[in-house]
Amino acid sequence: MARLVMKFGGTSVADLDRIRAVARRVKREVLAGHEVAVVVSAMAGVTNQLVKWCQELSPLHDAREYDTVVATGEQVTTGLTAIALQAEGVDARSWQGWQIPIRTDDAHGKARIEAIEAGELRRRMKLGQVPVVAGFQGIGPDQRITTLGRGGSDLSAVALAAALEADRCDIFTDVDGVYTTDPRIVPRARKLERISYEEMLELASVGAKVLQTRSVELAMKRRVRVQVLSSFEDVPGTLVVDEDEIVEKELVSGVAYSRDEAKLTLRRVPDRPGIAASVFGPLAAANINVDMIVQNVSADGLTDLTFTVGRADLARARAVLDSNRERIGFEDLVVDPGVAKVSVVGIGMRSHAGVANTMFKTLAERGINIEVISTSEIKISVLIREEATELAVRALHSAYGLDRAP
């Protein structure tokens, strides 16, 4: 007998028929003798509508009330899923984040989970009951409802699996696993049987939409085995596991891209100690994540500083920098939202040379200019013009031998 956490995303619970299908899938695991906890997202499109209403009422709305509104989507789905399970003869009960409780910090809209008090869930699961838990939400130190940010239901599921010491966390979504790249761009993309935590974390952080970045980070930290599966096809998925469980380590496991990028350049910044802190400190205080950074060679005591943020954060980043213009001392701020990030990821890079050269040569042969470069031990990312994204992804996928054999 295993203890499983099964998480179903918005497309998996988009209507009553799909919720019934979820209930049947959960029932199958219960009949196999497993202890099961379920985590659900809001029905597809519901969260977007709730966010839109908040924005229409006030673009600068209170983040605490925003969380109160957008958390209701998951509350509906937990109740409906519990009802569907009961109709299938499965003992089930819905749970909201505050009822467990899932305790978070007070960063409303982007809260971080600090603790899950899972004792009561454990007790009920041992008795055969299936808890249906609302993803994406928790309760802050001020006893207010908090939400975890987009994709937060993945994080809820992995955190719950860690708290329950589950044998596996199954993430059911509208894709049947992790592919070498987006199959909509490259039809010859291959599904991976296994991928390491490190590779999945890098892929998620650079644009792959399969799993939320923070959920992979937590899975790696707590060693939670994660499986990505399709809600609509009964086929094997992809296991996200420790690197030691992967025998054949590919040079490159995947090519990812993100169009959710904006480039900012501070022109003629004083080149002095502490200048980077004066730029990125205020951005961090505003919860704006900065990604790729490059600083040009200093001339006459001045330099240019270029970095990227998510497009959703562009307006706020610009406002933060403008308000700190005098303290930073830059002469001009240039904003460019027409860029995209393309990345290659693979644990095999650690022991092979020439990976970067292959990337740069491949892009050059297609006339694609590189604006910014960023690397880690198992990742190389480049910033290019947005309109060249698909060409770059297809070319790199072929260059690294990832195309599926005909």
C-alpha cells in the first residue's frame, strides 16, 4: 500500500464530466488499497475571471482582498470533487487551506508555505477517507487567506506530499509528461521517461510550463518523487527524480523558451561599489524577480546595466527604477518588451565541452542575434528577438539530436 497525493489542474476539472472522470481515477487508486489525498485547482478560466474583476474594480487593489476573491475558485472545486467521489462510493471530505491549516508568510498573492499541520489529514486517511484539498491557498500570520501565485496548486501538492511523507506526488495535467521541448512547435519532440530535479527546475525556471518552479524546488529539497501525467489519457508519464536514478544522462534533455520577458537597460550608470545593490535592492523589496543580468565595460566611470524581468512586472519595475533614479544616478532607462529567452538544459553538460558553441553556432547560421547570455552548471540561456523564438527552438532541438526518430 502506498500513500499518494494526486493533483488535478484547471483543465482536469474544467466541467462536471471531467470532475466525474477525476473521481473515477481517484477511486481506482483507493480500490488498489492506497491512501490518497487529492489537491485541485480552480476550474479552467475561473481564476482569470476572478483576477479580472479585481483589476476592473481597482488596478491598485488591496492584495489581501484580492486573495480572498481568487481563492474561491478552489473552494468550489474541492466541494464538487468531494461530491463526485461520494457519488462513486468513496468516503471524501473537502478541505480549504485554512482548515488544515497550511500556514504561509504574509506576502499576499505570492505567499510562501511555512508549515502544514497534517496530523488530522493523516488520521482520516488511515481510516480510508480521501481529503480533497484546495490548492493555491493558505492562511497567513494575520489569519487572512493567502494565495501562492500562479501555478501554486503544484506547490500545494508537493508541500502536502512532503508533509504526509507520501510515496509519490502525481500531477495530472493536459499534457502526458515532460517533453524535450514544446510539441506544438516541434512535432518531433520526445517524451522523457525520467528527468532529474535539477533539470526540471531549470526547465521550469526558463519557461517550460509543465510544473511551477517553486514546486520543483520544494520537491528537490524534500526529495518528493513527482510524476507528471495526463488527465485524459491512461499512459505512462514522466518521473521527476534524483539524478542518481537516471542511468543515461543526456547531454541536453530539453529546449525551453519564454516569451514572458522584458529587457531593461540603465544607461550611463556610475560604476562604483554598491551600484548593483542600489538597483536590485528596491526591485527585490517590491517582489520583482530579476533574471538575466549583464554589465558593460566601464568607460569614463560610467557603465550600462541590462537585465530582464517578467512582462507582468515591467510596469512596476519601471516605476521602482524611476522613483530611485536620483539615488542610482542613471541617465536613461530603455525598456524593450519584444524579446524572448531560449534555453538548453541537461545534466550531461557537466562532463561535456562544446555545448555553448553548438548553441551559438546554430543560432548564427539562422541569422539570430544574441542580446544577452546567462549560464549555470546545466543550463545556457540566450535572449533573442521574440519573432525568432520558434525558429531558434526548432534549430536547437535538431542541433542537439533531440528529434524523435521517424
